[in-house]
Amino acid sequence: MTGDPGVNNLDVRQSYQRCRSEGAFLGRFLARFLSSDKRVDATLGRYTKARQEVILDQSVRAVIQQSRSGSAPADGIHRVVQVHSPHGDVPIDPSLYPIWVESLIATIKETDPEWVAALEPEWRAAIAPAVDVLMELHMAGRPGGDRGGASRV
């Protein structure tokens, strides 16, 4: 579950910055994710589109932060787990994580003007540690560990 030392996190961060600067990234990601499974819409549908986009942006940023921190859960991932735990504000079934990953990758491919095939394995390697931590903490029933607080994604 450790971060892959071969992952060029700088490439991933720059790719995300390019996607975000295109302007349509979050809207496309949101539309793809919402349409991917009715459970996503049932969970996120109670929020405004702007709030849904903030949730997605913060989740991607937390994943990137986790890839930089290795195996120890980073603060951003703790917040994501708190929010997405069964008792959190936006409970997400862990079976939706792979759908989130595929929606993210597909949207990045469309919106990163400098996309090359070599970025896909870098993105997947950057995402994997965060998904591993989310799954472990969710399965352990630990909504973010003992960090507490009222942080919200």
C-alpha cells in the first residue's frame, strides 16, 4: 500500500492543473460520474452542481496528496473517509471507488491538452494508494481514524 516511487507525481499534478485550467473538467467529470451508476446520483443528487464539483475537486486533490505521502494516510484522505463513511455527510459505497477512478481517468484523457498514453499508468499509480487507504479505513469502520474535527470535503 505504499506510494510507488516510480510515480512521477509532478506529471500527475501538472496534468490535473491543465485539466482544471480548461474550465470544463469538473462539469464533465461530474456528468460522467453521475451517469455511471444510479447510486452516485442518489448520493450526490441532494447537493447543488457547484457543491458536487467542489466535492469532486477536493477528492482528486486528496488522492494526489495521498500519492505524495506514501502509505501513511494523509490529512486529505482522512477528511474524505470522514465524509464518505457510512455515517458521514456524503456516504459512498466503496464499490463506487472503481467507477470514480474510471470516470476520472476518462475525463482527464478528454480534457488534458497534453495527454499522452504514458500518463495513464502514472495517474493509476497515483490513485491506487488513496483507494487502498479509503478501502482499509472504510472496512475497518474507522471514519478517518481518530482525527476528529468538523472538516468537510
